[in-house]
Amino acid sequence: MAEDLKHISQRFYDAVNVGDMDGAMSLVADDFRDYEEFPGISNDRDGVRQFFEMMRSAFPDFRIDVQDMLVEGDKVAVRMQMSGTHQGEFLGMPGTGQRFSTTGIDIVRVVGGKAVEHWGATDTLGMMQQLGAMSASAPAGGSA
């Protein structure tokens, strides 16, 4: 069971990394619910596609590299490194050519071979600082 959940999760990230959104979405349940909020993105299945299409549009070389993957019951916890080069518009900011690399944690509940719930934490402040959208001295806890 644990290896199956790891395999499903890795397949999702691999599909996102090559821009295969249909492949990634085949691993997301119709009634999916996301508990990590992102401005302007719905917290459902459509929001997953919208988020990753936005990221790949703004950062054509966007990728997620899995660092660790742990399974407990029907949940997979993933520690990851996300990176990309800012070539297109992102949150109203035109492409800067700046590269970012930041960390994140995903916890995904998988039922019947598909993701049904997601909780996450991403260093968005660090990402925005690297892109030049925020000062490196911005206070912790500020929104990005």
C-alpha cells in the first residue's frame, strides 16, 4: 500500500514536470479538496489544473523535485524543492528572467488511486524575494 501511494504521488509530480496536465489530472479525484489557499485559485480539482498551468506559463522550466516521501495510512507527505525561471506573467508581475528555488511540504490523502485532499506549505515569501517582488528584509509572516 505505501509503495503504491508513493508511486501515485511521484507520477503526479513527474507529469507536472513535463507539462502533462492530463496525466497529472488523471490522478486527482473529481471531488478533490485543497486546503492550501492561493490567490485567485479555487480549492477544487479545477484549481489544481489552473495552478499548475499558471506556474508552467510563468515558469516554463518549472519543476518539483521530491526530497522525501513518507506514507501513513492513506496520506503521503512529501518534502520538495520547487524551481523555475520567471519568463511569463506571475501574479501580475511580468517575467523578470530571475530564477527561484524554494521548498514546500505537501500532504495528500489518496483514495482509490486518486488524490482527494491536499494540505500544503510553501515558502512563497522566499520565492517572491528571489523574483525581486519583495525585499529580502520583508518581515516574516507577510503575505506574498
